[in-house]
Amino acid sequence: MSGALLLSSSPKSMATWRRELLALAPDLDLRLYPETGAAEDIVAALTWNHPPEDLFRYPNLKVLISMGAGVDHLFRPPGPPPGVAIVRLVDRLLTSAMSEYVLLAVLRHHRQAEIYRAQQRTRIWHELPPPDTERTRIGIMGLGVLGTDAARKLATLGFQVAGWSRRPKSVEGVESFVGREGLTPFLARTDILVCLLPLTSETRGILNRDTFARLPKGAYVINVARGGHLVEDDLLDALDSGHLSGATLDVFETEPLPGEHPFWGHPKIILTPHIASATVPRSCAPQVIENLRRLAAGEPLLNTVDPVAGY
């Protein structure tokens, strides 16, 4: 590749990426932010939560590569420089890890694990009515790479699985609902709602009072997408009113979650510190190197993002 690749993330992450990339391409010119060298040398950037305004100082920048599946961090004001291609990572290990988390959250609720755990703490031996998997309806918001994989795996367990997406999707064993007109019937048939949507201007705040009201009473919510999808006060109201039975949350509007936040001590909320799925540089580095080769050769890039849609 003629030009340099800028790496920008935490120091530990950049060191790992540097090792994996140089193992595949020893001659690659790598610059670790903020030690970028001459700005005109940078033709590509592999970043996570990089200061967006800084990207405008590289006159020869041609492609931005997100270090994860999500790209919303690249669209924060002022947004990416005009004419720069945006690429995301699609990785089997990242996808599998997300599905593992979703299955764990679904099964923990479905098999009443938290109730039995509470009974254990108070030494209560009481058998609850067994759950009926074939009658339990799961709804996945977002049928991209991550949502589709999770939906397929849940369907193989015997759940009734449906997906809701912007455009029609065909996934074996999964009922499809599309667009705004499909949202109400999708929610009405959903006992466990999983959000795996990209965060865009259209999806921000979609987990709100109206959405929760359209779910059946006793429904459960799992958010593993972005904190910006959730209106936090609306969730608390739905939980405290008894309309929702509980929630598992891995992502939050403010991270780390402030110590005084009511989610920490809420008896109906299980939370984790944004660990559902993480990029594995060892697995993703070949994809980055291939896109750099394509960039140099003038070939179409892998996994490009529509800047208008935001994913």
C-alpha cells in the first residue's frame, strides 16, 4: 500500500493490532495515534472512538475502517470527511460471541434462573411451572450479520423467532416483519425482545415507552446494540409498573455507567459492562490487510457502509 495506516484506540488495543497486522504485512507503514507523522502520509485509518474532527487533517485519507461491527462512532459530529469510504469488520468470532451472549440472556430468563437463584439465597425449595419453549416468542430487532446468526441459533432451540428489519430479509425458520408498518404486529407477538439494530438517526431511542406498551404484558427486553437505542426512564417506568418483567442490558448511553445510576440496584435488571462481543484482532487482521490491498489496487472494498443509511 502506498501510504500509511493510522491506528487509533486504547494503547493496549493498538499494540495488539500492530502485532497482528505486521505479522501479515511486515512492510506496512503503521502510525499509532497521536504519533501520526506527516498528515499527508495517512491514506487509511483503523479506529475506535477516534476524535472525529481530527480526521479532517489528513488530506489523502481514502478509507475509514471501524474496529468493530458498529460504525455509529464514525458518524458523530462533524461526521466523516466527504468522499472517504467507510468499512466495518464482519468477523465470525465477533458474531459467535454476540450470539452466545444473546442465547445466555434468553435462556437465563426463559429457564427462570434469577428466580431460582433468589430462592436459593432464602433456602426455598419450590418448583415453578416449566417454561414452554415452543410457545415462547422471541423478536430480534435487526437482521444484519449479528441478528441473523442469533435468530438462527435461537430457532434451532425450538423458539418461535421473528425478526424486524428495514428491508425484507429471508432467514430459514424466522418470521420476517418489515418497516414501520411491521413494527406493531412484530412487537405484539414478542415475549422476549432483543435489540441488535445499528444506531442511526432513525433507530435512536427506539426502545421507548410506545415500543414497550406494544409488547405483551410480562415481556422481557435485551439490549446488546447501543445505549442510544434505549430511553432509560421509559424502561424504568415499564419495569416498575409491571408491564415488563425484566431486562438484560450490556450497553448504555453513558459508559462506564455512573455509580449513582438506578440501573445498578434495580431488582429486575441484569447488566454487564459492554462485553457481549468484542473484536479479536487475530481474526480480523486478514480482513484489514485485504481491504488495504484492494484500496491500493483500486478494487471494491469489503463490507462497505452506506453513509446515508449509516450501516
